[in-house]
Amino acid sequence: MKKIYESTRDCNVNVTASEAVLNGISPDGGLYVMRDLDIINIDVNELVGKNYHEIAYKILKEMLNDFSDKEIGYCVSKAYNNKFSSKNITPIVKVGDKYILELFHGKTSAFKDVALSILPYLITTSFGINKIKEEVVILTATSGDTGKAALEGFKNVKGTKIIVFYPDEGVSQVQKAQMLTQEGNNTFVSAIEGNFDDAQTGVKNIFTDNNMKKILADNQKRFSSANSINIGRLIPQIVYYFYSYIQLLETGEIQKDEKVNFVVPTGNFGNILAGYYAKLLGLPINKLICASNKNNVLYDFIKTGVYDANREFYKTISPSMDILVSSNLERLLYYMSDNNNEMVKDLMMNLVQKGKYEVENSIKQKIEEIFFAGYAKESEITKTIREVYEKDNYLIDTHTAVACKVLEDYKDETGDKTKNIVLSTASPFKFAGSVYKAIFGKHDKNEFNLMYELSEKTGFGIPDNLMGIEKKPILHESLCKTSEMKDTIIKLLNI
Ligand SMILES: *Cc1c(COP(=O)(O)O)cnc(C)c1O
């Protein structure tokens, strides 16, 4: 089968789609990318009338070309047949003058469920295609939502184990409870002393650590990644960009070939990159609006061409976006530089050595043609939550609020009249404390009580998976320093 994926950092590192999925990250530290992504053309008008499953099938088939029809069908049905509480998987609703794409109807009430419901099957299928008999150990760093979604996705999937590291002080009470109460015979969770970037860097280092690889191999195991550096995470996210567009076409909200904007609350640049991929594949997108919180490193980068991670790290009320090193930006740089692996490699070396890099003016301009960047301060997030609730009687979480705020700034600044689809990445009940406070003011109750009170006062229902979460038994207790992550893995796996 043709090796259509290469490393962002070296065009001589070539792999098949299934190899890219099972490796997660390229051995040279680069990310896997498809060289000629824009050669694939998906005709949007041919998708009209198709459901989520059918659109997923079509897109996955194009991007995972060494999977058989049967294998793709198996993965799609396993992921989306009965794990979502909405039959549309990702329904879209009109709120005021914009459309909100609700991506939070999966098992853990965050958008990451969309990709992490299917990833376990993509990975186990990839192992099968490559006749690998070893057990796969999924290693994941989380800023809160990936961890739980990955645990839930991999729970009891045969031939897999999953280990999640999360920043001890960096996640919400509900997120923490979700992870610590995780059931399953193959799930492991550990807090680390540090922030998300520390966790992510630790995990990346372990992936490229030959000694660890050997220890695992000696025990018939092998690492893979559930983070959005894995193409198996990114590709399923392209689907809802297409599907949301189709939904609006079918209901007559937009006309054939009409361009739309997508507004994406961004952290690791995975979700919005999937939007860029959708554009390359032929979806009529005008602007991709990149919304950051107070950790606005992406905003600065898009405006100035300088990526500088040497700055204060803020803990915000949108914790899943508290990130200073946005991994998937590396893939964008690859495409924006016309596949210049050498340049990407240099920039990434600068990032490691100096925490900083700068791109050429031509690349900066290219990025600005496609993307608009904005950010929201803490007070702006709460104000937006309150306004949307009071004006439109609709509840949004803190991350979605960042996007809504930046959309308003975008409209003010540009006067653009294009229709806007805001990606809603989490249920408001997952961040109930902040949402409650934004609407009803100060409180001294814990987050769990506020979840129930928010539901009572607003009339919006709490997702099933969050009901009674505070009463579930704690099943995971590990806490380690970042320097102890390797030892922790060995201990948890008992090898
Ligand atoms: C992960 C996450 C984000 C950020 O998505 P990226 O793909 O990392 O940019 C935004 N909102 C929520 C709720 C998330 O869980």
C-alpha cells in the first residue's frame, strides 16, 4: 500500500495511514502529514441527504487508504452507533444570529468524544493491518477533557491499556472526578505536579525514549498516542465540519456553494486544524476563526508571526485551552510553507531550545488569509455566558464562550457578513461552577452542588454521565513529579 504520510520534519520518513495511526508520532519527533491533501476532493453537494455515519465513512476512506471498506465500516459503527445521546451525533442549533455546533453529546460531554470514540478501533484495526501482535499502551497527557474521553473510549477494548497524566491543579472538580472514578480493567490515571505543557512534554519525551521502548517491547507492549498529534484523532474531526455544513444546506439556512466561517475555541490547534483540512478537501470555508483564552500565544503568533512560549502561564476558567505549546501548529506550518520539512524542523528546534520561533513574512501572510485570531479575557468569558443566556435563553460553557466573544470581535473588526458556525466544545454542566457564577453571581457551594442548581434554575438537563458523579468511588490515586513519569508507567503496568 502506498505510503501517503510523511513526517513534518523529514520527507524521507514515509509511512502508510495505518502505520501513522499506530505510531502516533514520527520517530524523529515530527507529526505525520499527507503531502498532497488538496488532491483529494470531496464534493459537498454529493453529501446532501447523507447521515453522520455515511459522511464519516466517506472521509475516513479517503484519508485512511489502507483500511478496507469493511474495516472503515466496522470502526464507524462501533464509534457512533450507540455512544451519543443525539441521533445526529453533532446537532446544530441556531442561537441569535449564529449557529452553534454542539459537539458535546458523547460519553464525557466534551467534543473530544467524537474522535476518541473511534480512535480505539482505528488503532486496533491498524495493529491488525500491520500484523502486530503486541498489546498497545496508550499514553496520554490531558488538560482535562482528552483524558476522560480517551479513558472512556479505550475502556475494556481488547488488546489495549491506557494511561492518562493530568495536571493535578489544572482541571475542574468535575473533570477530576470524571477521571478518578474511571472504571475498566485496562485504565490507569495519574496526576502530575506541573501544568498541561509539562505533562505533554513528558509524554512526548517518553514516546521517543528508546530505553522505554525496549522495556515495553520486552513485555510484548508498544506505545501509541491518543493525543491530537495522532492522525487518528484529527481525521474523525473533519467529519463534523462537513456534516454541519450539510445540515445547514438541507434546512435551507445556506445556499449551494455558500461560504461559511467556523469559530473554534482553540488550545492544541487540533480542532481548528481539522477545519483547515476540511477546507483543503473542498468544504466552502471563508475564514477559520481561532479563539484563544488569556493564554493567547496563538493570537500573538497569527498577528505577528512570532511564536513565543516564554510567557506566564495562566490558569483560566476555560482550562482545556490552557496551553502554551500548540502541537498541531507544526502541521499548519508544514502546509503553509509548501511542505518545507527542513524549515519546520528548524522552527521546532528553535521552539525546544529557545521556546520561540519566527516565520517568514510570506508564511505569516498566508496564515492571515485563512485564519483570524482573537482572544477573550476572563471577565469577557463570564459576560458572554450571561448575555447569551439572557438574550437567547441558551447555556454555553466557558470554552464556547471564548469563541462567541471572539466572533463578536471579528464581526466588529471586519464587518464580514458571512454566516458563522461556532464549535461548542463542552457541555456547560462540565464547567458548572464557572457557568453558574457567570449567570447568577457569587456562591460558596462546591461545583457538584452548582451543577444541580444550574439545572434547576435554568431548566436545562444534566447529561447522564455527570449525574451522581460526586458519589462514585475513587478508583485512581497516583500522583508523581514530571521526572517520575517513566517510573510511574512501569509501576502502573506492573512490568
Ligand atoms: C480540548 C478542548 C479544546 C481545545 O481543542 P484543541 O483541539 O486542543 O484546540 C477546547 N474546548 C474544550 C472543551 C476542549 O476539551
